[in-house]
Amino acid sequence: MEGHRVAFQLSLRAAIAAGLAVAVAGLLHEQNPIFALISAVLVTDIVPSRTRSLAVPRFAGTALGTLLGACFVVWIPNGPWLPVLGVFAGMFLCHLLRLRGAARLAGYMCAIVVVNVGQDPWAHAMHRMIEALLGIGAALLVSLVPNLLRTNDG
């Protein structure tokens, strides 16, 4: 029964954060609110304090991965290996910078930026970063609401 409560609460938190992120992205007329949704789901944790404690490193990892991806697009010829390089570089750089909890987002953001770039890689990167930050912000807001059901995990 305990496992069901944990799964229910995590699912509910992630769903509410995702819906909030998509709604705000829509209000801001962002191009791809799906990235806000994905980020919200990725960073939502059953333990609200963990979501909050990792928010700043995750914001930093998002910015780092986005910037790195834009630089890659501008300076490195495109190819099927570029997202692979992006994931590796973003994640490993977070490790070197001791950004605990940010590595997956940095790799994810770098890869997203190097895939499907339009005419202006910097504008593309900026929009992906805004969308991801909206997802992280939505998860952070949801983390301020206490767990509805008591669990051993949170």
C-alpha cells in the first residue's frame, strides 16, 4: 500500500507541475511547451524539500546546457553525433563544476538545442531555456504544497 501512495503522490505532483508549466508557456506564447512539460516531470520529486534544494543547481544546469548547445551549433558542424557530444559535455561539465542534481538537465538541454535548430541558434536556445525553466519553476511551486498523504518517503 505504501508504494501505491508514493506513486500516486509523485504522479499527481508531476502532472500538476506539467499542466502548470504548459499553461504558463502557452500564456507566454512559447514555441514548444512540450519542453516545459518534460522539464517539470523530470525535476519533480516525491520529497518536496529535494525538489526545492535542487532547484538552483537545476536552473544552472539548464543555462549551462543551453549555452553549450548554442555554442556547439555555431562552432561545430552538425551531424548525428552532435547530440551525443552534447549530452556527454553537458553532464560531465556539471560534474566538474559540482552542480549536484544538474547533470541530466544540462545534457538534455544541450542535446535539445543542437537538434532541430532553425535559422537563429541563439533564439532557438533561448526559447528552449525559457521553456525548461518554466518546467523547473512549476515543479518548484508544486513542491511548496505539502504531501497530501503521509508516506515513509516524504
